[in-house]
Amino acid sequence: MDPLSSIPRPVAIRVLLVSTLAFAVCFAVWLMFSVIGIPIRKELGLNGTEFGLLTATPVLTGALFRLPLGIWTDRFGGRIVMTVLLVGCAVPLWLASYATSLLQFLLLGLALGLVGASFAVGTPYASRFFPKTQKGMAMGVFGAGNVGAAITMFVAPPLVSAYGWQSVPRVYAVVLLVTAVLFWLLSAPDPIKSATPIPLRRQLAVLRNPRVWKYCQYYSIVFGGFTAVSIWMPQYFVNEYHFPIGQAALLAASFALPAGLLRALGGYLSDRFGAHTVTWWVLWTAWICLFVLSYPQTDFVIQTIRGPLSFHFGLPDWGFAVLLFVLGFAFACGSASTFKYISDDFPDNMGVVSGIVGLVGGLGGFLLPILFGILLDRVGIYSSCFMLLYGIVWVSLILSYLTEVRQIRVIGSDRPRRQAIPNARSPR
């Protein structure tokens, strides 16, 4: 008998919603320094490198700890691990409001950055309440919690203006504690849990499977790219299209918010059409969008019989925004389909596999903005960030073709083959 058949549908939906809420709050806390780091930089007189280190430290910690938290989720259960994570991170978050030096901020950032690893806890936990045919939808809904990035862009600036940057970590610490209480009261014990803990060596043995690393490559672009583009877009709108910083930040939030919410649709599509089909079309959609986005603003002159004729080629701001929205939607669907792959292929090791895949995706979100800056300094073209993403998506398309598409039978290949005749003449 399927153990999931005994779980009431309202219980499964309640667990999914409260898990998504917890993840959204964690994601908002995870990117908190992207807003409050601005007044902190002025207060401490930080240079550009120190400011980058301040904002990146929580992201790095959240990525690195996704694997161990995924392992602990398989061992102790997602309900316990998520609650402990929410309560434990509230302490360094509150202490951050009293920090007075860069070293203190970095150490506290390392601690509170653990909230970014909540994805590796909630993904296997929430999906275990749903049958296999609905796991993609469940993980898509949970993944929509990354709209916490947009929440911080809307909530933190008014708090900083009214009460100072110290109010943001204090308010967020209280929100974490309240969320922990709500999560514990509204969630339920894990429906599938091994009676005897699986040894760590056996849990990590799954990492020898090459499919795990293929899904890491996919996720490094769909989630890492989504995070990196969300971070990079405000300054891009300012420098390339000369928007004021307030409007540029609003446009960046409008990219992160709908793309995060539409991740649930990606989960539904993965359940309906399969993880491979969704991922294949996601990569092609992203490849086309990035090809167009990569083309820089260009002016050129053609010499004609009537004299020089000037042309300008480049995306208008509204065209750029539309393509960026389509790209964000593709990345959101790709994030959902990647974890549909994991739930289909590794149902008994979701914590470990989702942890390592989430780790690589988080590292992508940490490294890509740095690479964007290096390319901009070297090439001097703002759209060089999209050129890099274009190349990474191209690698993903080749990998998908070699490992999956080439092995799928084409139309008509199921037709029975003619029996081979060993000799030209039939025996008499």
C-alpha cells in the first residue's frame, strides 16, 4: 500500500504552504545585506571589494550548507531541521544589528547565511507529502518562495529610511521566530522516514551517479543564473538605459517577483509533460532570449551613393524588459523541472541529491555576478553578462542532447524491423 495514500489532502496542502512561507522568509533574510549593506558601507567606509565580500558572505554560506542540511533532512526529518534552522538563525540575525566592524559583520553573515540552505530542507520535506505524479507541482510551489528576494527590495528600504538599517535585522529576527512557531504548529511529521539512520557513506554514494552532476549543471544556470541576473539588473538598467536607481530597482524586483511565482507553473508542466521535455524547451527558450540580449547597442554607418547612412541596432527598454521576463519564466520552469528529475530518479535520496544540486546552484549565484564584473572590465560591453550565460546554456543544450535526446526513438522507429536473411537463397 502506498504510504502517501493515507495522508489527507488538506494536510499535504497545509504543509506545502507553510513550508513555502518559511522558505520565502529565509530567502528575504538571505539577501538582506544587498539593501542594508549600502548604509553599512557608508558607515564603515568600505571599499568596493569589502562591500562585495559583505554582501556575498551569506550567499556563500547558504550554498555550502545545502548538502549537510539535505543529509540531516533525510536523517532527522524536515520538520525538525527547518524549525531548528529558523530559531537558530534568529540569534546571529539579531546580533547583526549591534555589529560595528567588518569582521563582526562577516562572522555574523556566515552564521545567518544558513537560512539560504533552507531550500535543501523544504524541497524533500514538502514533496514527500505528495504522490509521484504531483511532486513537480509541489516542488514548484515551494520553490516560488524565492520571491523573498523581491520582498526584501520592497520591505527593507522603508525600514532603513524610517528607523535605520539596524531595524531590518531586528524585525527579520522576530519574523523568523514567529515563522518557526507557525511552521511547527501547521506542519506535520515526515510521512516517510527510515527507522534506522542511513550511514553517511551510503548517503553520499549516490554522488557517484553522473546524473547528479548533470542536474547540477542544469541548476547552476537556471537557479544560479536567475539569482545572478536578479542581483545584476539594477545597475544594468542604470548604466545601459539610464534609468534612475529607484526605477531600476523596481524593474529588477518586477523580474524576480513574477519569475519566482511562475515556478509553480513549471512544476505543473513537469508533472504533465515530464522533466526532460520541460527542461529541453526551457534551455532552447533561454538560448534564444540570451542570443538577442547579448547583442550590444550598436551604431554603424554604410557608405551609399548618396553619402553615409547611419543605422542603430539595439533593444529598446520595453523589448529588453519583455525578453528578460521570458528568460526569468524559463529559468523558473527549469528550476522546477530539475527537481522533478531528482524526485523521479532519486526518491530515496532526495535530501542528499537536492542538497548537492542546490549547493552548486547557490555557488552559481555567488560566482556569476563576479564573472559578470570581470567580463565588463575586460570587454567593456554591458551585455557581456548575457554572452556568458548564452555560452553556459549552450553547454547545457549539448549535454541534454548527448545524454537524453539522442537516446529517444524518433518517429517511426517503433516499426518492426525486417528479419535478417542469412543467405541470399532460401534452403530448399
